[in-house]
Amino acid sequence: MAKLEKSERICIRGHKYFKSSDCLVCPICENVRKPQESFLSKVSAPVRRALENKGITDLEELSHWRKKDLLNLHGIGPATIPVLERELIASGLKFKQPALN
């Protein structure tokens, strides 16, 4: 597989960075935005953005979601679920259970 060439970019805040993908997210801005203490600090930037885009910024809101529905969000994969589940359990919460048919 050919390695993609990195191109220099400048974000709207003036940060210069290099990327080989078409992703528009500035890694410098993302580092500054990363929470230091909430459960969102334990997940990657793509996961954090996916959750934030759905209004999930605290564990109470996360507990209203089913695992299956989270996995349908762009940026969230199977490895993320155990991390989120540990955070929920530590706070006495759990994921929403699937409906029984």
C-alpha cells in the first residue's frame, strides 16, 4: 500500500500542521480542547467528537444510550465500549438495555 504524502495545512486559528488524510480537524486545536478530567478524557478525539455531536457530554446522558446505537456513530468502534462501560459502572450507571421483543 502506497504511503500518502503529508501536506502542510493551516487551521482557522493559524496553527500549522501536516496531514495525509482529508480530515479537516487540526490536531493542535484538538489537544487544547481535550478535557482533563471527565470520562471524555479517556477516549480518543474521534470518539469524543462523535459523542459531543450527539450531545453526550456527561455519564448521565451516556447512560440513555444502548451500546448498539453508539456503535452506529461514526468514530466509535468496539474497543470504545468497554472504556465507556467502565466509566459508567464506576459512577453507578449502566448502558440502556436493549428492548425485549
